[in-house]
Amino acid sequence: MNLRLTVLVLSAALAFGVLHVLGQQPGNARQEGQANPAVDPDANNGNGGTTKFPLAAPAGKDSGASTKAPPGAVNQGSIDEKTWKYGRAFAAPPNTKIWNPVKLKMMRGEKVTGGTVSASSDPSTYCEMANAGYDFIWMEMQHSPRDWENVAKMWEACPHAKAVPGVRVAYADEREIQHAMDMGALVIVVPTVRTVEEGKAGRDWTYFPPLGKRSLGAGQAYSAAFWGNVPGGYRNTINDNVVLIEMIETVGGAAQAREIAAIPGVDAVFAASSDLGNFSGYKQGDPDYERLINVVHDAALAAGKRLCGPFAWRDRPDFTCFQNGSETAAIARGVAAELGDLKDTQGKPEVGPYAAKK
């Protein structure tokens, strides 16, 4: 065995040496001008060299493009992001209609309800909630241990359910919001917006330029199974169809509520019932608590934006956007409605784990 192994090693070494020598011979050298696959992306492309670039920088020379625009350019002089005139390559086609039903209802001033999926990671549970009658599903990602891959799989299970996919992200962050958008979210809820800067950050990562700073991705949102075939195309129309809701949950956020509500791209502000109590130290009905809710109310009206709150406030003046309970609460409500007075009438054995507790 040792002799055979030695022969194999020597043979491999000899073959490598012969190939190396042949590679150095003039007859085997790559001819001048011949494409090198290691550095030329068109080396194995049958159409390589046929594409023309009339405005490309001359080979090996500085084109001076940082200060000098080519003929026909809209933006002249030095490049400056603050003064850059955005092009129309990604403008929506004329008369393109809104295809997000939640956006459409909000624009009409109609009431919108969101059902919450908080505990479950099961696609079938999500799909049942998404087809139960809500306008959108509020996937809870601020307090849930789920990851984005799991959310993507749930949305993928029924992308065109009655309720559109929505999510409350953890905070106004590029990673959080772009993950949600690239996976197909049509409603973004940003929690605990404390300042105008945070409100603008939530807007920036939700929208493509020129309104925002979202970059082009390659997630399932772009696919035909989701929004790839919408009229006008996803990239060109999503800015007109996504719904952005920003939550006012702190005393500091309430102090800047008018400025937050006025941010272009914010569709609605949410008066957070629980956390405005948590951060203020007062409960619903207390004058100080009610004052904070009314501050958010006034901010929405002043900016011409929609006003959101818990479903229990559906009869409160000017509220038109609501978060309903979680999937576990919905199951409990459904069972209670179905069973009536037969609910919780289980038998009570005298022994065993189901015996009545003494």
C-alpha cells in the first residue's frame, strides 16, 4: 500500500511539472488581445464586445466627470446630492391605479383593521388569520422571538390572502425595515417614535428614492408570486402603495407628534394606548393620559393623516385605523362565540391530572 501511494504522489507531481512547463512555451502562451477569463467577464460570452458605451470614460484617462457633465445631462457642475435633480426612470406610469387595498381604504377615509399575529410561527395559522376578514396582518416583530426567515415563510404560504402582509418592526432601522419590505410587506408600523429624526428614519428605509433611501433588493416582494406583476411594476409603484404608520408611545414623542405626523410619507400616527400609560404613569380615563391621546389626535388632524389606535377605540372620534387582538385572543373569542354557555364546562374527574383542584 505504501509503495502504491508513493507512485501516485510522484505521478501527480510529474504531471503538474509537465503542465507548468508547457504553460511557459511560446506556442501555448495567450495571444496578445485574447480575453483572459480571470479578469474579463466577457471572455466566455458569445456576445462579448458587441455592447457599445458611447458615454463611457476613455480607457486609462480621467474623464473629469466629478465636475463636468456629459452632453445632454440634466445635472450640471459638480455632483452634489443636495441639489441633484432626480430622474424619471422609476416614475410610475401615468394614471397608474393604487393596488394596495389598505392604502386605497386609507385614502378614502374608511376604517381599516389589522389582526395581530404575535405568538405563532406556523404558516397555516398565519394564513387563517390573513383570511379571517382583517384588512392587514400586523406581524409582531418588536416583542416576538421570531426571525425574518420565519416571517418570509409565513407570508410565502399565502401572499395574496384577503389581508395584506404588514409588520411592526423593532425600531426605525435600515436592516429591520428593508428586510420587511424586501419580503413583501405592504404595511410598516414603526414603534416608539420619540423624535422627528426617528420618524424620518422610519420613512427613509420604507421608501425608495427620491422620497426615501431604500436600496434595491432581491427578495420575494419582487417575485411574480407577490408584487412582481402589479400594474406599473413593483419598483415604480411601491412608493405609492406602501402604508407607513408611526407609533407615538412616549411623552417625548407626544411633544413632537405634530412634526412627526407632518413627515412626508407617513400615512398615519398611532396613539399607543398601553405604552402612553407605561411612559406617562397614568391610565385611560386620567386627565393626563387623555391629554396625551388628544395630542396625537390633534397632530393627525393638523397633518391630514389617519389616526390609529386599539380596536376598542373604534367609536372614538376621528380614529379610522385599528389594531385588533392576537391570534390566540382571536381563537379564544371564536370558541366563546361558537360554544356560548357550553364554554369551559369540561368534566371534572375526582382523580388524575384533570381532577378538580382543592
